Amino acid sequence: MKIAITCNSDSLDAPVDPRFGRAASFLIFDTETEQTRLVPNEQNRQATQGAGIQAGQTVVDAGVSALITGNVGPKAFRVLEAGGVKVYLADQVTCREAIAALQAGRLESTSAANRPGHWS
């Protein structure tokens, strides 16, 4: 399984970025190979509108089945849901801790956005 985590570095020990659409980047973790790769989100960090939708499409295009983030808005959530990506919320943990919690079944997927649109 491939997991995307909102992050500001390519280190598993970096904290989960609480933002989705304007996160610095997405750390993609492959649970089978334990390999990581960083997908930048620079184009959406400065977007005046549509950052969540575009970031959602970036994550879907990365071929992941799960996303771990701190927050997600309604438009981004719809893109992720349509792309078959389950969304998990994690706050104030490292990427490594979030992945471990997901693999241990301690994170539950959310069925809706947890932030209104245009939240920064």
C-alpha cells in the first residue's frame, strides 16, 4: 500500500503538516518496500484558489490509497474520495508515528472534511 503524508521534509521523523492543500509537500511511503519519495506541492502553496482541489489531484495521481494529514477541506475531500483515497487525520505526530498508527489500526478514516473551504 502507498500512503501520502503531508510533510515539509523528506524525513519520516518530520512532523505531519496540519495543512493539506497548502502543505509543503507529500511524503509517499510504500509499505511493501518501505521506500519513500517526496512529491513537492509548491504550485499549490501560493495558489489564490483551488489549492485543495489541485493537491487532491496530485495525491490521487501519485497512486496512493491512503492520505494522512491534519486537516482537509470539503472540495479536496471530494477529489480524494472520488480518486479512491481514504483520508486519515493525525495531529502533532511525526510521519513515522502516523504511519505506525495507521498500520496498527489506531487511525480511523474520516468520512467527511474536518475544515470549511478556504481554511489556511
